[in-house]
Amino acid sequence: MEDLSQLPNIGEVLAGKLSDIGITSRADLVAKGSIETVIQIGDTDTTACYNMLYALEGAIRGVRWHGIPKEERKKLKEEFDSARELK
């Protein structure tokens, strides 16, 4: 099993939340995507939020979340909100 806490933006707590939903590798995270991952975490965890979304997207991209351009973060937020409404 990969140590997800070695990815940017992912500490041990978030790595544990990922493990709880069956994501145990970067490949798993990439396959599920940041939006669906945060939605799934949010099904049982009230701490799921936009910051978690940005952190996971940064982990997928291999960058600190601050490195994601503001306009791309805005688009992610809009897509996340839309996906949550459909659920």
C-alpha cells in the first residue's frame, strides 16, 4: 500500500479518510477524481469542504493546492457544487 501522506497536501488525517473510502494509492485517487472523492468523504464526514477539494486536486496534479490557478479553483468549486446538487 502506498503512503498517500507523501503526496502534496495530504497529511496522515486526510490519508486516513482516503483509506476509509478505499483509496489507497495515487492511481486510485486519479481514477476517482477530486470531486467524486470529496463527495464520497462527505457522505460520512462533515469536514469535507472546498479546501479538501483543492488539496486533493493538487495531490492529483503533484502540486501544492496554492499552485492551482484561481480560475481553475473557481471552476472546480462550481463543478463540485453542481455534482453535489445532483447527488
